[in-house]
Amino acid sequence: MLQRTAPREVLKLARDLERWRRSAQRGRRIPEALWAEAGRLARTYGVSRIAVALGLSFADLQRRARGERETMPRSPAQPTFIQLAAPTGSAGLSAPGTVEVIDGSGARFILRLPEAKPQEVLGLLRAFLDHRP
């Protein structure tokens, strides 16, 4: 519990955080604006004092006080356009009629249809590339 002698701005942020905690669904992240204010106060009054007063993680607040934001792992960007050049002749092909595609996650698509036409393969390739696990 905060003492009444705490700076007014710390008391205000404590009320704002308490209001957010009461109204937020369990597991939701603290809004960036509240973190930014907590980081500013930690730089002024000390990380430990503000972390205790506001009930925040010391390590998280320390990062915010240094100006670092929490980093979330990003999923690799999905390709929006892929252009495949058709080989001219069979030079350089190890197995005629074989198409092999590896996406960013490492998933592999190998198609061996020696008699297939390019438009027949396109639908299968598109289904593979559009698949989201």
C-alpha cells in the first residue's frame, strides 16, 4: 500500500493501474502508456521504489526505465508474391518433372509428376504455400 507521503504523480499512476487491473481481463498486458509513465517515474524515484509501490516486476520496470520496450517474438513474414522461372530445356535438372519448394518454416513440398503441365502444379503449390499451421 502506498503511503500518503508518496509523490502525487506516483499516487495517480497507482490509481490508474488499479483501475486498469480491475477492468482488464486476466492475462492481458499492461497498456504501453502506463508502462511509459512507470518507466519515467522509475528514472526519477528509483526502480525498486516504484516497482514496489505499483506492484510491478522489478526486471520489467528496469528495462522500461532504460527505455527498452518488451520485445515479442515475431513470426516470419509470409511471402505475398513468388515468381518462379521455368527452366528452358532439361539442362541442370536432376530429375525431370520434379518441383521442390521449402518455405520459411522449413516445411518441404516435393512434387514428382513427369507428365504434369505447369497449370496443374500451380494449384497444389498455392495450397502448400497458403497453408497456415
